[in-house]
Amino acid sequence: MNEKKWIVGNWKLNHGLLETQSFFEFLRTSCQKERFQSLNIGIAPVAPLLSWAVQCSQNSGIQIAAQNVFYQESGAYTGEWSVRHLRDLGVSWAIIGHSERRRYFAETSEQVAWKARACVEGRVMPIVCVGETLADRESGLAESVIESQLKPVLEQVDPSQICLAYEPVWAIGTGKVATSNEIAQMHERIRKLTHPSTPILYGGSIHASNARLVLEIAHVDGVLVGGASLQVDSFLSILNDATQC
Ligand code: PGA
């Protein structure tokens, strides 16, 4: 059981310098951080704005997360950055293996596992994403796909040192949330494969109107929010609901 619910906003390829600044300014002026002490809150902006987001979020109680990180510490890897760079900037968490990275950038579960390991070794909390496609689910393969995505990760890292996010690919950005039963079943399965203290987040079309329902499902320790984290008012409303779960 995890006492603190995790609410993580994944901004994907959205929001520039000014929107980042006004998001945090609005949060700061419209609520007191003490109100959200019962939550672990994170925002993942685009990589070039990580440092700026760390500055903007100072004293807000919100952690800044990367949307990706490479597994090597240094070397001839043009375009990449390492866990060391994140730590230097004050970035505490990194989303790893998001389905969009697996799909558009051909990331494999082995690479995801190496990234998770690099994060754990470098003391940045990895939020490892797993999720099946609609075709997987319709052919009864949802659980085995999740297990095969998790297996290499669990061979590389101790599950008590990571955070997981179950994000069915068909629920991401589609407005189609998995049913409470589907979420409960998969989270229970993942819990059995991991550790009682591993936070297991759900992600996929979470909005102000459904966050509370999902957060109350057994073994759901938080939510990973894409679209609804871009507007500060809908993000705030999710935070408010989460404090009551
Ligand atoms: P969504 O995205 O909330 O817009 O569906 C979730 C995610 O990709 O993490």
C-alpha cells in the first residue's frame, strides 16, 4: 500500500517557455502547497525546458520529471541526455517506455529496462510505462503483453525502487478509459509481479471527471495524466479529488 497518491502530468510535445511559467504561477497563486502534502505531484515538460520548469516550480512542492532519458552516462550518442544531467538540473523523476516512445521511436522493453536501471543507479525515480494495444486485448493477450514488457525491467531493477504506470495504448488520448474491472484486474496482476510498495499508476484519458473513480480502485496508487494536465484548472481539479481518496 502506498499512502501518498501520485499525480503526474505528462505534457508530451506541448507547452513552451511562457505556458510553463504561467502554469506554475497560476498554481502558486491559486493554492497553498500545504493542501497537497498528501500527494506526490509531478509535471513532465519537454526536455529543453526541464531546467526552466525546475526554476518555475521552486517551492511549489511539485517535482519535475523528464519524459525520457538515455541509459548510458556519456559518450558519442548525439541527441541524448543521461540521468546525470537530470540530477544536475534537479529533475527527480523520469517517465520511461511510454507507448509513444515504443511506437514512434522503436524503443524495446530491453532498452526500457536499461533506462530504468540507469535511473535507479543514478537516484532518479523511473516511472516505467507498460500497456497493451487494442489488438492485444481483443485477442486475450493483455496480461501476457504486460508481463513480457515488465519481465526485462524486473530482471534489471528491484521493484521496490521504481514506479510503474499501466497505460493501455487504446486508452491514451482517445477519451476511452479502461473500465474499473479492467483496471482492477491488471493492477492486481502487476502488484503480484512487483512489490507491495511499488506505486502503480493508471494512465489513459484521465480527466477531472473520472480521476477520483480511478484513484479509488484497489492497487491504483496514482494517475499519469496527458491532455488534462495541460490546463492548470483541470490539473488542479484532479489534485483536489486526489486529496480526498
Ligand atoms: P492522455 O495521455 O491522458 O491524454 O490519454 C496519457 C499518457 O499518455 O500518459
